Amino acid sequence: TDGSHLYFRCTGSNTAKTYPPLEGTKEYTACAALFKDGSSSLAPCFGIVKSDNAFHKCINDMSNDVTLTAKNGPCNAAKFYQTECRMAGIEIMEPAQCGKCF
């Protein structure tokens, strides 16, 4: 090359952390209420789209960000699951704690 272009070889690895779902923790309780409980607003989709990935995303989101609470922590995972359900043809309600008032 003539030196006018620089090429970089990227190296590295995935540094994302995953956290195990430990029963009794605030993360587990909040996430299980949405993704495992039959009375959840997300439950109508449970038989169509497995909620396991969203449940684990919820645990990881809440474990990675200490500013998240049981009220707002599961919302990104809930939106992810809602999208997955919509793509499968199922419309579900957003969890009440994730709605915004204007």
C-alpha cells in the first residue's frame, strides 16, 4: 500500500456478562413476575413464543445496571418480548409498570 489507507485488524472477545437467575433475588422476583407468572400481561404469548430468552435478558439487564429497580428494570426485556410476540402474530399488552404517562 502507499500508506494512504490504514487497515486495522480488530481483536477482542465478547465481554458481555451473563448472570444466573438466582431465586429470591430482586432480579429474579421482578423478572419471574413478568416472564413466568400466568397472570402476567405477557402470558397470552407464553404458549407461542418461549419467554426464556426475555427472562434471561431481564436478569442480565437488572444485574448489569444497579440503577434499575423492580419497577423499571424488566421493561427493556418486556419490549423485546412484545416485539417477538408481535412478529409471531400475537398482540400483548405492555406491562403496567412500563407504560408512560403524559
